[in-house]
Amino acid sequence: MGIDGRDRLGTLATMFGAPRSSFQFRQNWRQILLGIASGLSVLCSPVGAIGALVSPLVFDHPGNALNPLAWLAFLLLIGFWVVCLLAPVGAWWLFRQAREPLAWAVMAAPVAWIVLLLAIIQFVPG
């Protein structure tokens, strides 16, 4: 340790262009990964919009108008494209407020939405 409390090796490392800390390096990569995940989510939005257009077809089979799972599948189909657009906005807002674990949970919402939709649609006849 030097007189001012700094480590001399750390000072030499920053003089020769080494990253100041591995945390900052990892922070940059996490921003890049969140950007990629945001782009993929926004690219899935048009697919969700097409799904929302054909979502009334859930009720084509007789009796599906009274089936609560058909209604749930209908609402999940309609809401998917909205979730795909809002998840990146919420994730970046949380990321900027240093609440990164919650930001990644919000970014995973479209994936969870699709998994839930695929699970529900198995029980809708027709």
C-alpha cells in the first residue's frame, strides 16, 4: 500500500490500459446482453401482433366460448405483443436504477408468457 492508501500494482495496471475493475468490464457485457435481449424481444412483437389478429380463432370449436382456458389463451395471445414491447422498456429502466436482477426477470417475461401460452393451449380443444 502506498502512502495515500492505493495499491501500487493497481495504479500501474490502470496506467497501462488495463480495466479499472472487472466489475466495470462485466457491466459493459451485461449492457450488451440486455441490448441483444431487448432487440430479440422487439423482433418478436410482429409475430405477437399476427397472433393477436388470429386469436379469435380460438373460439371456432363448439363450446370454446364457455371454456375458461380458451378465454385465457385468447387473452395471452392478445397480450403477447404488448409484453414484447414493454419488457425491454421496463428492463432498461430497472437496469439504470441498479436493480439488475429484477431487470433480467422483467426481460424474461416474454419467454414466460410464451411458455404459459403453450401450456394453456394444450387444453383448448380444436
